Amino acid sequence: MRSDQLRRREFIALLGSAAAWPLPARAQQPAMPVVGFVNAGSSDARGLAAFRKGLNEAGYVEGQNVRVEYHWLEGQFDRLPSLMADLVRRRVAVIATPAGNFATLAAKAATTTIPIVFGVGEDPVKLGLVTNLARPDGNTTGISFFTLEVAAKRLGLLHDLVPRAVRIAVLVNPANVPTAEATLRDMPEAARALGLQIQFLNASTLREIEAAFADLVRDRAEALFVAGDTFFVSRRVQFATLAARYGIPAAYPGREVVEVGGLMSYATDRADMFRQVGVYTGQILKGAKPADLPVLQSTKFELVINLLTARALGIEVPNSIQLLADELIE
């Protein structure tokens, strides 16, 4: 009788274990790949939508077959090294750095194995990110959007729009070291070619932006040129408000500022750049190697002018410039 009870208990235990095994076995799924998305500015709805569109084009839907961790640093560039080290430690599948020279350099310094998909405003070869545009050698690829070449063109368009303005204040973000250094190096020559006098101002925080406007008014600058910087673009409402308050015509590195009241912008199409970063991220998730994906170069540039702001500043926009514009905001 004792042996019958023992066999009965063993049989019940076996049934219990059999019932317990199938559910976890069925539920076990491959871990969803994680993308570390890093941008030094504030959350950008238009850029996000474009990045997700690119992922979708490559066959990935966020929350279904990929998870994206978004890191918006609000201009705190000093956080980049520790953030990248954490992403590398956790072995994310891809690091995506759209609109980020400094973020891309920090990622490159942190890993030589995890794929990095960038959007940078300078020549990626000069930055040391790749050895060749056609066949990148290593773990990085992406798109270059010609910040400095476009900056010289933007300065010329500002001069065309406000020809009487000779003293131009150029605002840079010293925390964004690669872009700031390149702007300080290259803008004086562009200004001399146009017969303009420039003075450089620095700002890395909200308060420093306000102080910079006070300084340029005190120094009687006649126009403002805002250098390319993702943090500056994220402070678009602040820039538009301060420029209106002080009556300063200003040229910006992104249409986002013009849409909220800035005077004009000339830049590459940021949304297209974010989309392409998303496409390459998806292709790498599928198994493509960064070394086999050529670095792309932006081909979409756009001049946007806010005619309401121009009128408020007493600026008559010539027909020739209106015809050049990709969009006129009224």
C-alpha cells in the first residue's frame, strides 16, 4: 500500500511538471533587439516620426520587433561618455546618433564593435569616423549633412535678405566642441568674402542664450547668425521670442525655428536625415554590416522664410529671394 501511495504521488508530481513546462516553452521568444538613440537636444517630434518611418521602411516596427531607448540630453554634452559606456555595457544592438557630431564621436570612442549609425554635419573621414565614404572600414556608417558648407550659403542668404547689416553676431555652443571649433575656424573666411564683420558669442544654456542676445544688442550687432547645433534647434521658441523682442533679424540652422517665428533658415532637410538613419539602423538589425553600407550625403536643402516675421522687422523680401525659397510662411 505504501508503494502504491508513492507511485501515486510520483504520478501526480509528473502531471504537475508536465503541465508546468509547455507554457514557458511556448512563451519563450528571442529577445527584442534594443537600439540606443542619442541626441543632444530636446525631443523632436518631426525627427522622431522620420526615424520611425525609416525603421518601418526597413521592416521594423517599434514595440513589435525592436525596442528603442531614446536619450535626449538637453544640451548636456558632458553626459555623452557615461551614456555611451552604459549602452556598450548593456550591449545594445545599434547606437543611432542622428544630428550629432559630438554624440557620434563619443559612441566611436566607446566601442569598435557595436554598429553606429550617424548623422553628422562634417566630413566623416575628417572626423575620423570612417576611412572611406563608399566602403566604411569599421562599425560606423550614416549620412553627412554638410553643416559648414551650408552655413556659408546661409550667411550669404542672410546678407541678401538684410544687405545693410554688416556687423553680424555668430552664436556658437562651445559645449558642442567639434561643431564650435569648425565654425570658429571657417566662418571668418566666409564673412570676409561677403564683406561682413563678425563677432562670436557663446551659449550652452538657456540663460546664456538670453545673455548672448543682451550682448549683441549692447554691441550693436545688426543681425544674428546661429551656428548649427542640435541644442540650439531644440530652443527654437526661445530664439524666436528673443529675436522678436530685440528686433534682430536672424538666420537659423533649421526650419523648426522659422516655423515658430524665426526669420529664415537654410539647411539640409533634417527629417530626411533622421529617416535615413532609421533606414540604416533597420538594415543593420537585419544583418547588414556598417562597413558595407556607404556613407550617404544629403541632397535635400531648403530655404524657409517667415514673411510675417520679415514684415514685423521692416524687411521687404525681394522677389528673387522669394522665388528661391522652398517655403514662405505667412
